[in-house]
Amino acid sequence: MINLKLKDGNVIQAEKGSTVLDAAYAISSGLGRAAMAGLVNGKRVDIRYELTDNCELEIRTFDDEDGKHAFRHTSSHILALAVKRLFPEVKLAIGPAIDDGFYYDFDKEGSFSAEDLTKIEAEMKNIVKEDLKVERYTLSRNEALKLMEEIDEP
């Protein structure tokens, strides 16, 4: 068991390897449903981050800047997936979370039409309903470049 010191000073125990999301649900089901990110010893982490040692833990929701950032970051990935499903020929550029939302740059012949944007929004909603498993992994620069080449994303 590990000790998690919460923002209010209380300490809860969790199994080693529990995630930030597991801890949020252990605090309350409402917090679990609202959790967007966490702060572990002051470092922003996603909700799938595994807690392996005693630490200070804060759960972030959309009411917090860290929670908004996590939501917007994920939203940019959902936008990219929706565009690739609808327009497989489009190439991905960059898609960060920003202070008041998110965006994605695409390499596309011409512009998206108003009708395209409506379709993209609908596809984003479908993707969210699919409740896809989100996985995080790290690659070296060379591995990442090789992967992008293999999937034709220059």
C-alpha cells in the first residue's frame, strides 16, 4: 500500500500501481467521473498515470486549468482521428491544446467546407461514444520518425 496525501491534508491509502483515476474514484464517485488529470508531487500527469510511491496528489477537473488542458489535449487527438476517418488522404501537422481551446493544422488540398466541419463534429461525437481505450507510449525520435514514415504521415 502507498500513502496519497491530498490537497486538504488528508491521507488515503491505495494499492501500489493504482492510477490517478482509481484514486479519484476512491475519494468519491463524482470526483472519479469529473477527473481530467492529476498533479503528483506538483507534476501534471494524465489520469492513467500509475502511482507507485507515497506522494502528494491533487485531482484536476475541468474547473482547473490543468483539467482544461488535459480535456483540450485529448480533444485535439479526437479531432485528428475524426478527420483521418473522413478524409484519409489528409496529412496531420500539429494539434495542441491552447489557452482557450485546441486546434489542429492539416495538410489538405483546399479548405474544409461548412458541411465538412459538420461531418467532422458528428464523427468526433461518435468517437467519444465509442469509448476507445487511450494508450500512452513513448518512442525515441528515430522510432517516431520511422512510425510516421510507415503510416505515410510525413
